[in-house]
Amino acid sequence: MRTRTILVAAVLTAATTAYAQQPEIKGDAQRARERISLCIGCHGIPAYRTAYPEVYSVPMIAGQNPAYIVKALEAYKSGARNHPSMHAVARSLSDQDMADVAMYYGTAAK
């Protein structure tokens, strides 16, 4: 039992160290310009409503907190948030793309 405890502690320490050593991803609003065409068609139109998969009021995301946008995109990508169009869009984005798009919209005027 003691050996197992030591092994688990070693694995957790190694995983924590590896996670801590990963560089923080910083968004670049200029780089996002290559990706926002996927977003602007819905999120850039005031009072836009989509009819797929059901009638849904599309939120304006300009000025939204970048960390919130990243978390939302991650949730759509993983399937934790359910919207077919957003799932497809988020699946096409890398972590860097998400950070860039979030920075672009987070610093955009409402």
C-alpha cells in the first residue's frame, strides 16, 4: 500500500510540474483577423436570430471578457455546451486561435 501511495504521489507531482511548465497562451487581436470570419457572420449582426437548430438569439460578444470567451469556446469544443454550429466552429480552433479570437472580441467596442 505504501508503494502505491508513493507511486500516485510521484505521478501527480510529475503531472503538476508538466502543467506548470507550459507557457501561458496570450491572445493576439491582430492574428484573430484570420479567424473571425467564422464568428462575425452571426455575432457581428445586432439582434441577429438564427433558426438552426432552433430559433436562438445570437449574443453580441464584442466587449465580453476574453477569459469567458475562451471558456465558452472550450465548452463548445468539448461538447459541454450544446450548439451544433458553435461545436463545429470551436472544433476548428486551436487553443491559440481561441485566445486570439477572445482577445479580439474582448477588446472590441460594444
